[in-house]
Amino acid sequence: MPGVSARGLSHEERRQLAVNLTRVLARYRPILDAYIIEFFTDNLWGTLPCSWQEALDGLNPPQLATQLLGMPGEGEAVRYGQEGPRAGGPRVSLSGCNGAIHWGPGLAYRRYRSVWPLTLLALKSTAYALAFTRTPGFQTPSEFLENPSQSSRLTAPFRKHVRPKKQHEIRRLGELVKKLSDLTGCTQVVDIGSGQGHLSRFMSLGLGLTVKSIEGDRRLVERAQRLDRELLQALEKEEKRSPQVTRAGPRHSPHHVVRWVEPTALCKELLLPLEPLPPCGARLLLTGLHACGDLSVALLRHFSCPEVVALASVGCCYMKLSEPGGYPLSQWVAGLRGSELPYRLREGACHALEDYAERLQRAGPGLRTHCYRAALETVIRGARPELRRPGVQGIPRVHELKIEEYVQRGLRRVGLDPQLPLNLAALRAHQAQENRVVAFFSLALLLAPLVETLILLDRLLYLQEQGFHAELLPIFSPELSPRNLVLVATKSPLGEAFSLLETEDS
């Protein structure tokens, strides 16, 4: 997705971006506030301007992916010469009566269709312009080209028990933490919310860092310790098979601690060193891979402690942020009118835009799930008007079911009689609007990155207001890991050395 680079913005530019984001989110709030399962009960299609309905009606999923979400695919790609914009220049869209030409760096995409209303084009352009880009600043090597389940950048022992997504994440974040540790003279890394310890193991046994892992769930810690022992045994066997491979010193597993970290109180255990203090004292680097909800906030609050010299945090589960306390953190965002982000908006910010766009491109039958669930909501409201948006456990193989079969199974899951008389004509009419449901959901998804941008921007400003240095870097492939922006903070400026964090190790 296009967007604005979070790195290098001045303090004033960050503040102005926050102002613009709150204004835009307020303008399009009805779309963000809507629940797609209420598409029919609340006539969500009818809430859109008539010109938008006309432009979007009839678009199939691949067209929505390319024309609304801006994903490459359908359309004629034309290389331009001197008459086109300069390579690397801004994206420009020109609309005419026969179609539209979208100029981007190096390519012009000509898509033939009717002209969209300016208000819809403005929504699309604004969503692109104000969201932090999630595209890494380097060419990501295809580490899963040979085998989709095994990263070619990790040796076999570090891939065991780790899914491909996590393999990619622990390698990229671990390597960034190693570079940041070297740049800041860190003596110990603290992995908060470490789970089963996959990141901690890679940093300690793979990269040679001294790591303390803090996790509140004892069962996860016990499993992490078992996996530590398994990995050590595997590494020892590997060394015996390849005696020519030498290492600098003894290996040390992560030190695991069972402890809940509260977002509003300092955790003394987190700040304790594992080894005798060097003359300069403890120099801790805090990290968290998809630290859930307020756990990401806890990392930021601990950063003010004198023992902490650096931070590398990737957040997630924004809907679990407490109010107040978890957001807003900065004085600037807290003072902006319209900065409130209720649960619905924060939950929407966690959706995977790139993944959904890929599903649109494939146009698989699984896309009808939202339409079926919205139709089920109409039947539930008809039977029990007071029962609104009940949770429905996943119904397997939805794409193989007739809509009435889905509704009957859904009624059983919410405790209603599955044999309720159904208006089959109404259900068929709902099913015929499947593409409209997908189009409305795509509109909301287009805006969702703006919410995430405001949350992360608030964290940047919070650190900057305290005199710290902070940047956001997209370090994961967004197709593999949608929450891919790592918040990097230091007490002292890194200068030109900061660019080392963005590079991909060979």
C-alpha cells in the first residue's frame, strides 16, 4: 500500500499529521463505526452517497482489490518515458470519461471503467496519503521460495515448532535488536510477553545476546524451557556433525521469569540484571513481538527508567488498550478534538488489509461469509429483537453451504431454534447483494490503517515529548505479518547509524 514514511518526520510534521488524521477519521466515522454484520439490519449500503453506490455497485472482488484498495493486478501497465512523472515521484490519478490513468513510480496503470465521484476519489487518496506505509524500505528476499513452510534464512533447529510467519518475524526483529544492542552498548535484552520464547531463543542461542524473558502464563514459560533444552540438544548434534564450525563462546539459554507486567506500575523484576553489573551499570534493551494491548504501553512507560537505553516494540490487539491509560499517551493527541478511538475503531485497525486484498484478487467463495452472517443477523433480530450482534462460533466450510443451511446452523449456535420458519425469498435477496457487502467492508478496511497510524503516532509523540528519540520502521513483509511496524526508541540520537536497522542481513 502507498503511504507516508514514518521515519524522518519532524516533530511539527508528526503533530500536523495527528491533526489531519483526527479530522479525516471524524469525517468518515459512520463507515468505521459500522458493523458489517448489520449490513442489512441497518441498511449500511443506503448510508453511502448515491454516487458512491453507483460507482461501487457491480464491481467484482478483483476490481475492488485493484481500483479501491490499490493492489496490483487488473489493468494495463504501461511503461512511461519522458512524458510520465519522474521515477520515485508522487502518485497521481487522472480521470476521464473513458477511464483513469494512475501514475506511480515507473508505471502508469490504465483502468477502463466509469469515472468515480470526486468525493470517493478523495477518500481513496486521503487514505493512501495519511497512513504510515507498511512496505519495507528494502527489497525483501523471498525466504520461502524453495519451501513455503521453511525460511531459508534460518537454520533447521530454529525453525522447529515455529510457523512460517513467526520464523520471518523472529529473524527480522531479532536481527534488528542485535544491531540496536550493538549501537547502544546494551548489556541485556528483556523480551516482554515472550510466550513460548521463540524470539528469545533466537536472540540468545542464535545471536549471542543475554536475554531475560518475561511471561505471565506459567504454562507458556514451562513449554519455553522445554523448547530451550530441545534446541540446545539439536545445536550440539549439529556441531558434532560439523566440527569445523566453531563458535566464540558458550551458549546461554534465555532466563525465563513468570511475571505479569502491569501497564501502569513499574516491574522491578524487569529491570534487574542477570549478570554482575559492569562499571557503567545496567544497560537494558526492551523488546516485545506483538505485545498485546496494554503490554505495549508498559514497554513505553518502562523506557523512562535510567537502566533502559533502547526499545524495539511491535504492538498488536489495539482493541485491548484500556481507556484511559492505553490511549492516548501523548499530551498533543489527548488535546485534539475527535482523537477518541472507541473499541470498534481499534478493533478494525487490527484487520489485515493486504491479506483481504489478496482474497479479493482470488475471488474465492469464502468472501460470502460476511454476507451470510449479515443475513443471519436479520433472522436473529426478527426472532429476538433484543439480541444484537451475538457471537457466532465459526461455521466450517461456509462456501459449501446454502444460505438457509448457514442460517440454521447459526441459529443453533446462538441458542435459537434452527427450525424457525425462514423467508427464503428475503435470504436470496440478501445473497444477491454479496458484492455490495464486500464493497462496504473494503471501504472500512481502506480506512483502518489510519486508525493504526494515529495510535502509533501517539506513541511516537509520547516518547518525543519526554525528550527521547523514536522512529517507526516496517520490518516484516505485510503479507506475512500485517502488524509490521516496529517502534524503535533510544535515549541518545543514533545519527546515520540508524539506517543500519533498516537493512536486510545477507
